[in-house]
Amino acid sequence: MQDRSVPFDGRPGRPLPVAGPRPGPAGPPGQPPAPPRGEGVWAGRWQMDHDGWHGELVIDPAADGAPSAAGPSAGGRLGDYRRAGRRYDVHGFTVQHGRGLRFWVADTADQEFQAYLCGGDAGRAAGWTDWRGTPFGLSLSRVARPGPPAQGFTAADWQGVWLIYHDGRCGRLDIASVRPFSAEYTPGDDQGPLPAFGAPDGRRPHILELAIPFPGGCRGFRILGHTWERDVFSGHTSWGGLLSGVRGHRV
């Protein structure tokens, strides 16, 4: 594949392609911290981990913005993805007022990636990618944090203690049992533990759907255990109709 990448050097450039309007600041006090506004938060180098596959995603505001060969739905060129000494064009656009990024890598034009900032933390983002109809975890960070290599993920692998990052906060998820499912979530602000309800997907056990009854309302989480590395998950939650990234690792 022809290398059309442009190294990111901090130069000012065009705005990233945007889907939809940009409304004003997010909701009233009492909701989770509002993420930084604008697509500019994505610029620069990200350590990308999708299901245990590691590479570097470089979002360059000075990229040429040429349409993707995959069609207009893939957006303009954003920069490049680097792995194992190779570079691949990345096309896509921001969504959700600049808090989310949808993109495609040139060597996997039919595989979409979706990442959302983890609340007010502009250095962490997470989400998912779909491969042949199955979602797998996607994590972006300014600093790499790989887990030990592994192959496969069973329902029993969820059992244990995890740190979970969401909405600009860090809590602890204790999963005592998978069948029957028994878990609790402890916020990082010294509040008492909350019950966590859910279960791994019966056919795809790396997928865990959770519901946590926070004082402000019950929140749903979809977290995806990385099947090619142990002790790492990614996913998303939502609040007020907006998605936010979720990341975690075993402790």
C-alpha cells in the first residue's frame, strides 16, 4: 500500500471532519463531568489497543482530508495508523460534538472503529470495533498499558477485582462470582459500594453487560474483555443519550 502519511508535528491545520451540529455545553450540574469540547482534543499520537492488537494512531490536523476509497461514508483522511513498521491511512470523522471518533484503517476498510472520550479525561478514550458482526474492545491512550498476552476469553475470566475508568472517574469493580453473577462497584470518592447487576453474553463471553444503580440514576455499561491479552477491557456507557468511553484493568 502506498504510504501517504504525514507525521504529526503540532502544526495548525484544517478542522477534523465533523458529523452533525455542534451544540452548546453539556447538561446541568450533577451530571458526569463534561468532556472537553471540540475535535481538536483528538490531535496527536494515541497508543491504540483493539482486542490486544497494539499500534499507534496519529491524528494530524494538517492531513489532506482526501476522501476514502471506501466511499464518502468513511469521511476524510485524518492521519495514519502505524504497526509493525508499516503505516496505513486513516479516514473518519468526529461525532457527538467532537467527543467521539469514528474511523477506518486503510487495510481494514470494512472494519469500523468507534472511540469516545472517557468523560472529562482528554488522555483516555475507549469504545469498540466490529469484526464479522462481533464487537471487540478498543482503547486509546496517550500512554500504552498492555496486558499479558493471551488467547481467548471465558466467562470465568471476569471474576476478580478491576479498576474501571469512566466519566473522568476511577472506581473498583469486584466480581465475586459469574454464575450466579455477583458483583459490586465502589466509587473512587469514598462512597459505599453499589450492587452491579449483569451477566456475560452466553455465546460471546468476552461481552459483559452491566447495570449499576447510581444515586442519580441507573447506568448501563457494555464492557468487552480483550481476547488477545489478559486483564484488560474496554467499552462504553451512556448518559443523557451521549456515549462515553470505559476502560479497565485487573488489579
